[in-house]
Amino acid sequence: MTSSAETTDAPLDALGGHDQSRASRRGVRGCVYIGLSVDGFIARLDGDLDWLTERGEAAGDAGFRDFVSSVDAVLMGRGTYEVIADYDSWPYLDKPVHVLSSSMKDSEDARITVHGDLDDAVAALADAGCGRVYVDGGRAVQACLAAGLVTELTLSRVPVLIGAGAPLFGPLPHDVDLVHRRTEVLGGGMVQTTYDVRTTTDG
Ligand SMILES: NC(=O)c1ccc[n+]([C@@H]2O[C@H](COP(=O)([O-])OP(=O)(O)OC[C@H]3O[C@@H](n4cnc5c(N)ncnc54)[C@H](OP(=O)(O)O)[C@@H]3O)[C@@H](O)[C@H]2O)c1
């Protein structure tokens, strides 16, 4: 399935180290694993994902199950939850799933815990001892990036431009410096790249 691979193993600590106060809020480390168009969208404006799933089929699982196994919990936006909630199978194994929403308040879905803001979610995750947290959904990812909570990004780009949709990235209060960890070309021309977020130590 893999047609080519390129890897760099630059250890983060040798490249500037970690800023624990910003990148690891109380030990919570946000990890993004997401599929997107080459022009940076994660869904069409109407939520359609066929452009992704059809092309992503040839890439198989693309490491998703291993990734989910590697996290302690999942944190997603309401928009993503509302789509996943209708799926036949729940893809998050037995991981606790936290949903960000200022409009949902509570949910009758026993599989999730709802938080009205990011600080509340981070506090709950930290209190539960969760370190590695899968962050999903465009707005949720943007909020976590802006808050300095993301430490790792795995981006799976499918070979298409869709022109408009829900963007993965948006405005930031600061640059987010990335260190390339690996790139793999999967089936169907999906290009999967993992970056670590480079942070600087205080002072
Ligand atoms: N391509 C992929 O791999 C992939 C992955 C995930 C999702 N998706 C697709 O992306 C779409 C959803 O993405 P999206 O951009 O709408 O983002 P989202 O982050 O899933 O959902 C946005 C909503 O989450 C809540 N939220 C996000 N950040 C918050 C914060 N800091 N504090 C409080 N609430 C917060 C808000 O809900 P309230 O309005 O209730 O406040 C916001 O409207 C869906 O169509 C989904 O299928 C695609």
C-alpha cells in the first residue's frame, strides 16, 4: 500500500525543547489526526465527506486504529460529534470522548461528556489523568492550536481541491513552528505527514 516513504527523526529536545507551560497544559497534549483536501478543507460547506472517503478508501485504515489506541481520550467539536453520532459504529474504542459546545450544555448520549469551553475540557482531561488527547474537528483544532495545546499533527491529504468548505486551519495569535517527523504516500495518492509542534522553553 505504501508507495514511498521519507522520514526524519529530529528529536524535539535538540531543536529547542518543550515549553511545558504552553504546549502541555497540565500535561494535556493535543494530537491531531485528520484527513483534508490539498487546499486545506476537512468537509464541504454542506458537510459532505464523499470526496474524502472515496479517495481515502484505497489508503485503508491509514493508521487510524493504532492512533486511537495510542491516545488517552478524544476531544472534539460539536460539529464533528453530530456527524459521528449517526455512524453505525463508534470509532473511538473505549476512550473517553469529550465534546466542546457552548450550545449543547448536557447530552443524553452516555458516550460523551460536554464542555462549554476549552479551559473546562482541559481541566477535566487533566483531572482524569489524560495526557495524549486526540483533538478532532476544524474549530476545535483551531482553538487548541491557538491555546498552545497541540503537540502533534498527522495530516492525511487526499489528492483533490474542493475550493470551499470547513477549513482545518485559521487565524492564530502566534506562529506554530512544526518539525517534520514522517511522510508516507498511501494508497490512492493520500499523503500522510506527521509533524511535532516545536515549542521554546521560557526565557
Ligand atoms: N476530514 C476529516 O478527517 C474530518 C474530521 C473531523 C470532522 N470533519 C468534518 O468537519 C465538520 C465539523 O468541523 P467544524 O469545523 O464544524 O468543527 P468542530 O470543531 O467539529 O465543531 C465546531 C463546534 O464545536 C464547538 N466548539 C469548537 N471549539 C470550541 C471552543 N473552544 N469552545 C466551545 N465550543 C467549541 C462549537 O459548538 P457550539 O456551536 O455548540 O458552541 C462549534 O460550533 C463536519 O462536517 C465533520 O464531518 C472532518
